[in-house]
Amino acid sequence: MIIDVIIPAYNEERSVGRVIADIPKELVRHIVVANNASTDATRTVAEAAGAIVVDQPQRGYGNACLKAMEQVATHSPPPDVVVFLDADHSDHPEQLSELVAPILHGQAHLVIGSRALGDRERGSMTVPQVFGNWLATRMIRAIYGVRYTDLGPFRAIRYDSLLALGMRDRTFGWTVEMQVKAAKQHLPYAEVPVDYRKRIGVSKVSGTVKGTVLAGYKIITTILKYR
């Protein structure tokens, strides 16, 4: 199967090159970095590491992912699978083969890399992040009947299923929108344990009280929006 990787990146010049270097190139065709209004050398570093870089001047995690999807839509032939991961080096890209295995074996259309099931470095997630994941996944279970353990950013999805979801969120609700819509469409899904480490640099979301509150609010409202 053809696998393309999408990496949204905002001011990640210190880490994005390491993330790209750790991706198993024998499994991946293209790596697309969405440079999300960075004011540092993120674009230069990502290009030097071998990625296709597209610019999204409008801030927002979802905006960056949507811009990268526009680029992927131009690839011929289209990919079979799209993998999403963050640019901050908190994910372990070398686990990509484990992540995509349920799709390659025909067992799932969507695979979530679960930090809750894997080994998490102490301090890699804040207390509000851990609690927020716990609350969000239980809300999804109560409303949609699907048992997720995480809303982790490291995930894989069949490209045709991704397009069928009609992704729209432009900010913090991207990951939960994907999982809620997948639940509503009854997509076969799986979770695989992934490891998680302290990110390089300070988080733009969980690193501030305002960002944490806004992300939590957006996640909850997104879960309720698609009931």
C-alpha cells in the first residue's frame, strides 16, 4: 500500500527534522509538512530533511492538516493510507509500521496510536491532558458507543475513509472530529500502543492555561456537535 505522512508544524525548527529522520522511509512515499505560520526556520529544516512543505498562514491545527490534505490530493496515484503525527518529536515515528499494520491486514480503516496503552515518559503529558483524554473518551463511549482510550495525534487512516469523513475542524477539535465521525460512520477501527516522550520546546496548547482551557472546550463541544 502507498502511505503518505502529514505533519502539521508551527515553529518546530528544533524538532521537525528529527521527526522526519525517524520516519521509516521504506514504508512511506511522501512526507508533507504543513508549515503553519511559523516565524522560525521550520520550512527550511523540513525541506532539507526531504519533506514536501506547504504553507498555511492561517493558524490552527486543523487548518494545517486540511492544507496538507490539499497537497496529498495532487499526488498520483493517490495514497492508500495517510498517517498523521506531530512535529514536536513527542511521538515515535519508528513505530509507524505497528500503527499501520491493522489497516494493511484489512482489520481496520482507522488506527489510533494510544498513549494510554503505551509507555508514556513521566512529564510528557500534563495532568489536564490526561484528565481531558479520560473525560473525552468516556463521553464518546457514552454518546457514540465506541471505546477509544486516547485522542492521540499519531494515527493512520485509509485515504478513501478520510475523504468520506468530510473533515472540517480548523483548530483544536481535529482529532476528536475524526474519531467521532468515524464512530458515526461505523468505520472499523483499532488502537495500538504507542510510546510518548517529552516534546522538544513548549506546547502551544497544553503549555498555557488559556490553550488548555480552549482545547478542552473545543473537544467537548465537538463531541456534542455530531450527536
